[in-house]
Amino acid sequence: MEFDIKKTSVYRAVKTERFFIFRFAEFLEKAFLYLFVFSFLLIALSLLNSFSGMLALQLSVASFTLFLLFWELSLFSRLKLKSADLQEYGANLSDAVRQPADYNLAEFLSFEACKTAEGAIKFCRKRKITEINSTPLFYSAIKNEKDIKLICYRLGLDVKKLQDDLKNCIEKNRRQPQSSETFSGDFENIILEAAKVCVERGKKSIGEKEILVALARHDEFFKKVLVSADLKEKDVENITLWLDSVENTLSQYKKFWTYESLSKNGSLGKDWASGFTVALDQYSIDWRNIVSKWTFKEIIGNQKEIEQSEMVLARDSLSNVLLVGEPGVGRKSIVQAIAQRCYFGANLPELNNKRVVELDMVALLSQIQDVEKMETVLDRIFQEALAAGNVILVIDEIHEHIDTIRKILSKYLPMKNFQFIGITTYEGLHQKIEQNSSFLQYFRKIEVPEVSELETIRILQNFALELEQKHKILILYPSIREIVNLAGRYFPSIPFPKKALDVLDEVVVYAVSQKEKVVMPHDVAKIISDKTEIPVGKMEFKEKEVLLNLENLIHQRIVNQSEAVKEISDAIRRARAGIASKKRPMGAFLFLGPTGVGKTETSKALAQIYFGNESKMIRIDMSEFQRISDIPRLIGAVSPVEQQGLLTTPVRENPFSLILLDEIEKAHKNILNLFLQVFDEGYITDGQGRKALFTNTIIICTSNAGAEIIFKQVETGQKLDKQKLIDFLIKNKIFKPEFINRFDASVIFNPLTKENLLNIANLMLGSLKKNLEEKEIEFEITESLKEKIVELSYKPEFGAREMRRVIQDKVENAVAEALIADKIQKSDKIEIDPETFEIIINPE
Amino acid sequence: MEQAGERNIITLWFLWHFYEMPKFLFSVWKNYLKFGSNYFSIPLLFKTLFSPWRRYKWMYPKGFDIIEFFNTLISNFFSRVLGAICRVILIVIGIIFQIFIFISGILVILFWLFIPLIIISGFLIVFST
């Protein structure tokens, strides 16, 4: 590959531009223009004989001539020398990328990129570095290029520090000077990669932004910088694309002479040929007026749907569109885009200069209550829209008003020249519109999907510009990326871009309230944490400690069961460290064991420790779902009556929950089959047709099936054999193998020994002791009391459940009575007699 | 393959001034003419010259009501007359605008082409007097 900038036209342009006459051309042009204007004053003075007329005329001609000369030079410098179309020698960048050996790639550099490369060469020459690699190129770009500085600034990088680090790095890697100046392999790779990026982006010349993208991909120094700032090369690509698009919009805006810019003035002739819409104007929003005020707003995403809608609207008859999509996916943006393109004259000829008018049904309904009058007004409105000849009528959330408008609208929909857009949701379509198939046949249904994460980033970047201007605050690109990442993960039931836009708005308000000047990623994590009540973002020191000590924390509430606790703690750590599958639930566990051994308690402890609250546990007793007809209760239904699912609705509302499915073996087999998809795919479609995502849940199924085998093994002193128990469950058709296989772990809870029960008694009495301490009463837990409680409650088949009853009956009741009867006073010390369960106050 | 780098600055300027810029000015001129024709839509105004003003039409009575019939006839007639007057005015303005753009375009392009000559003449005038 050849790379020699000295042979290029762009290099000559760079050198020419540095010539003082070009450098000061713009200034001199203005100076002589003012002088020319001033010369008129002198001419006027000469008419009053106060100044020499000849001199005034000479000055006027001279200043005008010089103004013209420098204007010409300044235009030549700006429009020709600095422009990208210097590569007029017939070569094509894509050919050069295919066969780099045959081309001098420096020929394809833009004016700015050439200055960057020249800067790198000069920098190395000054330091007697003869082998120029990619790092000086990066240094030169960051030092001289405004756009690169802006990108680094928005990426949250410290430009000054980066420059210093780069300088040090170049100095450090200085090698023995060679005889001639050469470019290293990685320098040439960067230029070739930048050329490839240009071809991908449809550009004719290699710009400084493409060089930055190539540096992010191949320069080791920049890679390290990105890693330390928690950035990826994709982020650099996104931000350069966005900056390109902003610059493009700005330059289009400045070019007032283009047909697109001139078209923004509309068409008076076409307007005069169309009719008035008096009644419609009273109850409507004219999107043409709104979009005419937008200077830089760009509609991103759903291009295919926009084009499809336009094709339907341009049809001769039945030009009615029904936009169907979840609220928040950008259905209204499609209408705005059509309005914008009609206004700019960039649409199909049949649609150009048309008005997109949204009928405000809410305003109409609030002002007219009488049904007959309403029908008359609606008829007049539709009549006007048809007669005007330049109206595309829009009704938002059409399903909500279907009963009111269906009859009248059906009259107009089949008419030629009646152009209509209805906006609805899937729910509205299924429940209201599909009931009237004859009404639906007038429409071409267009489904509006959620926009992609990449498009959402671009939407947020544009919205961020508006917010920055409004609140005088800087929104860093990593914050925007964090919003998209976290909103995607933590608000699964709301579509993009709405959820991301809402979060951005809130984050900015939060940062402003905190008097911050820059919106940082940790602000985003704070807002998401507040909204979800889940710790997100970078792990705090305290949280790391909790995660590392999860076993100990659970064991503060659970006695024994170390295997179960270990398995579940590992799953949580995997999820929090971000290495678990994002498609499946965070963990799915089957807890097997007799009753009262701590299966539910473990789940509660986990909900408390990881999700912050026991109320974050969705507990469903599966013994209530023994018939197949119970499925609608679990996942919801719309007919015969609409009901919310006991499982799906709470999960949609609280996607971060621990789901405890108690006594799973008692549920109907087909109901268990529903969970196969949940464990595998991480979602289920509820009765209302909505997706309930389980990717942020921990699912724990408990069962005491096979408890007799566990007891038998314990009695005979054998070690508990998990496989034997599972074989028993499969053999007896309690669970199918495919069901058991889908759990991350099947965990056996051991029956409790007397020693375990003594510890549990200590835990339970400890909680009573803590409550009494709040009343400044000291409660002494004696060994004899614990032993007595264990003796009274030891029934292996009931586990520790019986113990709670005994403590309530014997201990808590006695203490409560004594408290109410004022037998115990503050600062008293009490003990319980293990035989009689009487309270001993201040024992010796 | 001709290398652009081999061209000197004078050749570049010459090409730019006498070929690229006039081409650009022609495209701007074309844009303005196109805009004028769309903005005033003169053919459409001619086509709808006698259409009612803003499509305002009164419906004729369904039964036999001679007074109402004449009322409607006169109203519709005036609506058409008003439409025709407004459109004729707009057509005239549109034609004047297009003529103005046409002449301005020619003048601007000619002025651009003669700039070097004007500069040389300017210097000659200044130095000769």
C-alpha cells in the first residue's frame, strides 16, 4: 500500500491554504467591503465639496475591486481547496480499498484528515522519530481537530490528560533514528481501515472521524483508553455517526438555495386551490404548523413503516392506514414524519404539500355531549376533510372512540381522495376493531415495531441536545448508552424509545436538582435504582461485601442447608457480575425436602438480601392450580371475562422479584409444562397477549414430594442421594424429566436434627430478645429453655414449624401478659422458667 | 490516470471559476425557478380558475324553492368570481416573480463570469487615474 501525502492534491491545498493571502482572505474581504460602504460617505462629502471627488471615486473603485478579489479568494479557499471533491482523477475509494497496493491512499484524505496526517509527520520529524506509527496520528487528531476534541469530550475523556499521556507514550517508545522516514504497518492499517469505514458509510474521502473509528479498532493506546473509560469501539462508531448526521443537518439548514430548503415555504397556489376546514380546525392539531417550526428535529427509525404508510395514502382509493403498535414505540412519530415530508415536499407527488391534521377526539367529546350533535359535527368534519382536497386526517387511539365514529367514518373511508390514518394498540385492535370486520377491511394495517437500541441511542442523542440547551448541562455519551442498556434490561414491558426518553428526562432533572454540570452514568444508575428498587450500575463496596458474604448472611436466618445456600448464592453472584445468560431467569431452583426445614425461609431471606425486601417475593401456592381450567387464573385471560394472571401480572409490574412456587408437585401437569418455556426462554405470553419477562427473576419451586425417602435415608444413616430422589420423582411421574432438567439446580433440604433445632430455637428466641431490647428489657435465653422448647416441638415430619407454635404459646404469651399487667418494668432483666414457663424478673 | 495533484493552483482556480461555479449557480437558478412554479402553481391556478373560492359551495335546495335556488346560484356564482379574481392576482404575481428570478439568474451568472474582468478593470481604473 502506498501512502505519500506529498504527492496529493489535498496536501497542495493544505499548503496553499496556509499562504497568507488565503489565510486572511476572509478578513480582508470584510474590511474592504466596509471600506467600500464608507467610500459612499466620502462621495457624499465630495458632493458638498468637503472632500476630493476624484479621490472618493478612486477609493470606492479600489475598495470594491479589492473586496471582489478577496471575496473570490475566500470562496475559492472554502469551496474548492477545503472541499472533499479534490479527488477528481477518476479513482473510486471502494476500488482503492479492494486493491490498496495500486493506489496512494493519501489521495483520498479529506482536507482536515490531511492536516491531521501532516501534523503527525511533523510531530515525529521534530522528535527525530523516523518510523511513524498510529499513536502520533491519534495525538495529531486530538490536538488539532475540533470534531475529535468534541467527540472525546462527549465520551467523557479528559482531552488534556489524553494529550499529555499520548505525548509521553510517543516519547517513551522512541527508537533509534533510521535513515529515512517510514510509516509503520499499524499506521497503514489505520488508514486502510478508515477507508473501509468510509466505503461502509458511503463517503468519497477519508475524514478525521473515520480515522478515529479506525484508531478505536486498531490503535493499542486508544484501546486501553477506551477500556479504562468503560467504552467500546462501537461507542466511538455511534458518536461519530451521530456527529456526522448533526453536521449534515446543520449544513443542509445553511444551504437556503437548495430546493428542499425553498420547499419549506410551502405552496400558496396549492393552498388556494384547496378548501377551508372550519369545523375541523376547531377540534384539531395541524401537524403541518408544528413541523414547520422544527429546525433540526429528525425522525429516526421505522423508515419502512413510514414508506409503507405513504404508499397506502398515495393510493387512489382506500387510502386509509391503521398503525398498530404498543404505546411508546413511536406510532405518532410516523405521522410526524409524514407531515414533515409532505411539508418539505420530499414525499410522493400525491402527498406533497398536504396538511396532516389530527382530530382531537378528547376535545371534541368534552365540548359536545349530545350524541346527535356529535354525529352532525363529525359528519361535517369528515366532509370538510374530504372536500378540502389537501387533508390527511389522523385519529389517535381510534379504538377508544370506535363506537362514536365507526358509523360515520365508514361512510367516508371507501371514498376516493379521503386519506386517513388511525392509530391503535394491539389490545385495541383485538378487542374493539376486529369485532367489526367490515370496518377493518377499509384499512391497510401497518404494524409498528419497537425501534432498535442503536436507533434509540440516536434519538436520545438528538433529544439530549434539546435538553442540554434547555438546562445548560452536558449529557455524556456513556450516560446515554447506560440509559439504553439499563432501560432495556430493567423495564422489559415498556418499549423503546419511550422508556429511554422518560429515563433521560428524569436523569437530567435529577442532575439539575443536584446542581451537577454533567450528567454521568452513575446518575442514570441512581434513577433506575430508585425506579426499580434494585441496585444497578457499578457495584458499591458495601454491595460487593454483601455478595461475597451471601452465604453467611443467609445463614443468619437459616440453620444447616449449606448446600442449598451455596448453590443459590453462586447463582446470584453470576447474575450480578453480568455473566449469567440474559435470556433465561437469573436462577431456577427446585427445593426438595420435608416441611419446615427452611425452604420458604431461604427464599424469604434471599428476597430480603438481594431484592431488598421480603415483599419482593411473589408467592404462589401451586396446590390451587390442580385443574387445567386454573390456567387463566395463573396467566390471565380476556374471555369469557377479563382477568389478570396471578403470576404474569405481578411479574410484569415487578420484573425484579423472587417467585416462590410452593408445593409445585400438586399443580396440574399441563400447568407445569407452561414453566418449561419460562425456564428456557425467560418469558411467557399472558392471556392478554402481552409478554411477561422472567429474565430478572429468581424462580424457586418447593416440593416435599419424596420426603419419606429422605427420612428413610436419614434414619438408616445413609448419605442423602440426590439422584436416587430424582429418579424416584420421575419414576412415580411426579415430575417429568424435561421439567427437572430445566432447573439450574435441584437442592435437597436435610431434615433438621436436634442440634439444628437448638440453633433455630436460639434464632427465634433471639428475635424476641431483640424486640424486648427495644423496650429496654433484657431477656436472658438459657440453655435449659432452648432444650425444653426443642423437647416440646421435636417432630421430624413437621420440622421447625412446630417450634414457632411452642414459642408463641409458651414464651411470647407469658411475656405479653406480663407486659400488659405492668409486671415487667423498663431496665428489668427477665428469664423464663423452662418447666413452668413463668417469668422470673431480675433473677439472682 | 490524471493526478489532480499535478494541476497547479491557477488551473484549479480556472476550472472552479469558469466551470464548477457557473454549474452550481445554474443549479441554484433552476431551484428558484422550480420553487416559484411550485409555490405559485400557476398551471393548477389556471385549471381551477373558475372553481369556487376555497371550495366554498352552497347546496341547492332539494324541493322546489325558486328564491332559495336563486340565492344559492348567486352565492355560488360569487364564490367562483371571488376565486377567479384571487387566482388571477396570484397568477400575475407568480409570473412577475418568475420573470424576476429569470432575469436575476442571468445577471448573477454573468456577473460571476465577469468578476476577473471587473477586478482587472478596477485595478486599471485606479492605477490609470
